Amino acid sequence: MGWTAAQTPDQHGRTFLITGGNSGIGFEAARVLAEHSAEVILACRSADKAQQALETLRKYAPAARTSFLQLDLADLSSIKRAAQEAKERFKRSMSSSIMRV
Ligand SMILES: NC(=O)c1ccc[n+]([C@@H]2O[C@H](COP(=O)([O-])OP(=O)(O)OC[C@H]3O[C@@H](n4cnc5c(N)ncnc54)[C@H](OP(=O)(O)O)[C@@H]3O)[C@@H](O)[C@H]2O)c1
């Protein structure tokens, strides 16, 4: 049998910024990481969708630290602003990231 998400090691102390984290593969990555004690930042273009996704995430991982960062990957000024905001808000904790490709 191959690897499954249940085999994810403890992620306590690590912070992941996940683009496209409000749905699909991005949300599933966020869920698994939050369930394994990571801090998860959903970087999304829609605040409403992000808030809905955060509510769902908290049902799976009530103790996890989760938050939203506004990011539209089709807008270079939004990317620049989000990168600056992420540096300011999360510079002490951010150790790794999942970038949308
Ligand atoms: N972090 C990731 O999401 C991630 C990681 C690795 C690979 N991928 C790629 O994603 C594909 C599969 O993705 P999927 O099935 O999850 O569905 P998808 O439709 O490809 O991705 C949906 C997510 O991307 C967001 N998104 C789309 N355009 C965006 C933009 N301009 N700025 C910010 N967010 C944007 C969507 O936000 P809205 O709900 O606002 O539309 C939604 O959260 C694969 O082909 C793979 O290459 C994604």
C-alpha cells in the first residue's frame, strides 16, 4: 500500500501558506496539515470563500491556527502586497510553503 495523508508526521511549529486553499487540492492540503497541527494560512482571492473554508477547516481541526491572506494570483500588485503582508504577519513562524503551480 502506498503513502496516505494519515501518515503525515506532526507539523507542530510549522506554518504553511496555501494558495488556492479554499477549495480542491489546496483545501485538502490545508485540511491535512491543520489536522497534523500545522499553522495554515489560506491565500485566496475571495474573502467570503476563504471564511467558509476556514469554518470548515475548524470543524476538522478545532485547535489549529488558521487564517486568511488576500491574494489574487492574476494581479501582480496583489501578489506584491500579499508577500509584504505575509512577511510582516508571519515572519517568525513561516518555514515552508505550498505554492500553486
Ligand atoms: N495550492 C494549490 O491549490 C495547488 C497546489 C499544487 C497544484 N495545484 C494545481 O491545481 C490543479 C488542481 O486544482 P483544483 O482541482 O484544486 O482546482 P482549481 O480550479 O485548479 O483551483 C481552485 C483554486 O484556485 C483558486 N484560484 C484560481 N485562480 C486564482 C487567482 N487568480 N488567485 C488566487 N486564487 C485563485 C480558486 O479560487 P476561487 O475559489 O476564488 O476560484 C480555488 O481556490 C492541478 O492541476 C495543480 O496543477 C494547486
